[in-house]
Amino acid sequence: MSSNVTERISKIVRVVPRNRNTELFLLLFAFAINAFEIVQVQLSTLQNVNNDFWFYWGALSGAGLLLHLVLRLRAREADPLILPIAVALNGLGIAEIYRLDIAAIANHQTELFAEKQVIWTLVAMVLAGAVVMYIPSHLVLRRYVFLAGAVGVGLLLSPMLPFIGKTINGASLWLSIGGLTFQPGELAKIALTIFFAGYLVQRKDSLAMTGRTILGIQIPKARELGPILAIWVVSLLVLVVQHDLGTSLLFFGLFLVMIYTATGRAIYTVVGLGMFLTGALVASRAISYVTKRFDAWLNPFDDAHYNAIGGSYQLVQGLFGFAHGGLLGTGLGGGVPQLVPLAESDFIVASLAEELGLAGIFVIFTLYILLVARGLRIGFNHNDDFSKLLATGLSFVIALQVFIVIGGVTRLVPLTGLTTPLLAAGGSSLVANWIIIGLLLRISDTNRREVE
Amino acid sequence: MSELALFLLRIGLVAVLWIFVFSIISVIRSDLFGQKVAGKAAKQNATQVVSQAHIPNPPTGPVRVLQESSAPSSKLATKLVITDGENAGREIALDGRELHIGRAVNSDLVITDEYASTQHAKLVLINDEWLVQDLNSTNGTFLGGVRVGIPAVVKLNTPVKVGKTVFELRA
């Protein structure tokens, strides 16, 4: 009896809730920043603060608090920084989209995004909470590796299906069922990360050890290259048939990162990148939409490209936005980001750069870096290869998306149609990225508890 | 809204965002450097809570007995004393629960040199004997100068080496 009591006491002493308290503090900080942003938007565009504030601020904050409670109950040892960072980014996105909506209403436009964004945020965060609640350990996912692979490829290719597949702005990325459109590729990236992690755990030794050495470089056996070829074909298929350079780059990049993490051999990355660049270059000459994107990227200020349909107009307007923002920005509600087409989704980074300036956009970059670094750290802390690969892969999905989108908007790489994780308007993207956040939280918790 | 107020809001938001970033970074910093003292103090308190009987996950399989002759059995051990390395002189009370050793911050004995693995080894009390089990560490655990393969019985006053740290069990 008495030993039972001391047992319980010792358990209480051993659980140091430091993580969760740190998280709560940072989370409240993020809520406060979010409130600041929305108040600023309302003050500078409407000149007063009205009751809409509670909707745009309360939903995210409520869901954030709920997720925090779920973590306290079910994942006490989870990483304390991931949730506040994700909430801060999501809040920044909501504030900017709300601000663009106000501008759209002033222009008598009917297509609004902010309300949908808030509702999708709620859905996405509830799903992330469900991931933490109902997946006892991410190692369970190992049982479904090949199922995940099949589901992933299926989702990726599903927009090619007749009737439910839908083409918007030239890219076939959407499924449309009963008026609801969804981008299946967003969920495919999670499924495929799980598949790559499981597959590479099995094959990493043969991928890493076999092959002969020629001129000091170890050349892998031909049959080990089979899967790489298969993934290459699928990603080029996405490029050619669905007209989406970004998704295709994302999947192939993800695969290369994970194969490099698993084997530590640079040859796969070099060969893979070479294959992708060759494919993309051929595509850039052969497929007209890719040619357009390349031309717009290389000579955006050229009149012919600037005025062409699907030319560089959007890109150049985005760059003007960056320039208008300067060092400290125009303040939320002070700029004219609505001049850029798709300012609320693809070009949210340009909108934020205009209104927060260089100083503000660097905050966003830093938050992404910290988020990805925490994810990689979670992988690093684990002892088993599956967890390492899964955490690395999930973090890199976020990192690659950020690189491809922001690189595209700032004209570092050709512009593609990916979404900025957690910031951009779009339900599928929010759902997928919050599920990634949920999985990372789950992985980090299992990691710290293993020892106890 | 006056221009000045809007200007202050504008600068204020960027400032607050940076404060947020730096408070996140300071958490990471304290994870890396600052937590050492607090963490160890907490762990020391935790290991001093006395409770017997309950042993989670006793290792199965063969047990090797080292140095069967001279040294007295470890059932009398009440504390772990660090004899060499960074924390030389520190003592940890043994209470019958298993004790984790490694670089992980939640280990009962945190060892912070680069020769130790995150989860390096653990001490477990089975049948009144303390066993040391190496947790697949990179550089190994040495009991009386011999690398520990299968879990081995730790006799009193026998040096156990993990990374650069050496400790003994004492009565």
C-alpha cells in the first residue's frame, strides 16, 4: 500500500511538465501576436475594431488551446516549439487573407477566402489533434507502408480520372466531388513520405553497400536504381499530364532527400538531380506551359512575356510588392497586395513581404527554419531508422515546399503552383500540413518517452 | 486612426514578431546549455524517492557474471558514485528502480561527452543484483575494463566506464 503511494509520488516527481508549460507560454504569445495582427488590419482598413475580430482571432486560438490540452493529456513529452510556431504562421496567414478580403469587398468582388480559411484551419487542427489522440505511436504506421505507397500514388494520379478530376488554371490537380474541390496531391505527400520511410528502411543496406567502385566513385547496381526510375517516371508523369512542375519537383526532391538520409551516398542525389534536370529541360522545350514558365522566369520584364496570358505579369507584380514593402513594410492593411493575382494563395508571401517588409518576411523564414530544424532534431533523437526517416521526410516536405514556393515568388527558381505551408489560403494544404504537424508531435513524444 | 498610431502599430508588429522568434530561440538555447543544472537537480530529487519492488522490463536472456570471486555482491549498494569524468564526486542514491545513463536529457545520469550515446546503458536491479545493460551504444560500456555484451552483474566498487565517465556502486 505505502509502496504504491510512493510509486505514485515518484511518478509525479519524474514527470517534469516543463515542455508543456513552455508551450503554453509561447502559444499565448502567438495568440497575442495574432490578435495584434487582426486589430491592426481592422484599424488600418476599417478605422475601427468590430466584432469580426472574435471570429478571426478566436477560432485559431480556441483550436490551438484545444490542441495544447490534447498534448497535455496524450503527448506530455512532445516537442514544445512546433505547435506555437505552426499557430503563429497560420495566424499570420489568416490575418493577411482577411486583409485581402476587406480589399476585395471594397472592390465589389465576390470571391472571399478568409472565412473558409478559418473553417479549414479548425478542421485541420482537429485532425491534427486526432492524429495525436488516436495514433498511439508512429511505429504503427510501419504496418501500412505499402498501403500508404499505393494510396499515395493513387491520390497523386487521381486528378487524371475522368469526371471527378478537375483542371483549374491549366493544372489538373483537383478532385471535385459534389461541389467540394480538393487537392489530393497534398495528402499524397504524407502517404508517400510514410511509404519512402518504410521502403528505405528495408532496402537501405543493399542501396548503401552494393555496387562496384569505378574511379573512386561507388556505382550502385543497376537493379537498385529501379525504384528511383519508377519514382522519376511518376514525377515526370505528374509534370507532363497534370502540368504541375512544383508537385513533381516536391516528390522527386523528397525521395532524393530520403534516399540520401538512408544511405549517406551522394551518388543517388547527383544521379537523381541529373535525371530530374534532364527531364525538366526536355519538358521545358517540349511542353508549351513549361516553356512559358521558364521564359517568364528568365525574362519577366520583357514586354512580350509580361503581357502574355499566363506570362510574367503575376510574378512581376509580386516583385513590385516586395519592393513596395521595403525594409519595414507598409503595415498590415497599408499596402496594395490585392493587385497581385492569387495574392491570397500562391503569392501570400509577396503580400506579406509588402506589408511586413524585409524585417517581417525574415521572421517568417526564421519560423520555417526553426520548424524544420525541430523536425530534423526529432528524427535525429530517435534510435530506429523508420522514425529517423519519417521525421526527416516530413520536415523536408515542409522545407521543400517553402523553398519551391518562395524561390518561385522571388524568382530564384521557376514559379510553380505549390502552396506556402500553413500560410496560404487553401483547405487541402492546411489539412495536410496540420496532419504533418500532428505526426511530428506524435513522433517527438514517443521519442522522449521511450526511455521511461 | 492617426498616422503616428498606425506607424507605431506597424513597427510594433515587426518588433513583437522578432521577440517571438527570439523567445523560441531562447528555449532552444536553454535546452542546449541552460537546462543542465536544473535538469540534474530534478533528476537527483527524482532518484532519491524511495520505492522498492517494481522493476519495469527486466532484460531476458543470459546473464554473465563478471569477477565472481572477490568483490561483494551488489545487493547492498545504496548509491552510485562517479569517480572520474566531468561529474566526478557526484553521487546518486539507488532506490531499486532502473537507472538510465546517456546523453539524453531525461536520463537519470546525464553524461555530456561525445563518447557517450544518447541512450548509452542502464542499470537494473534483478534478484537483488544490479545488472548493467549496454543499450547498443557506439563506444561501449566497460565493466572492470571488459566491454559489456550481454547484461552483466555489477559488483560493489567495480569501475563502470561510460564515455569518459567512470562510476562505481558503493554500499
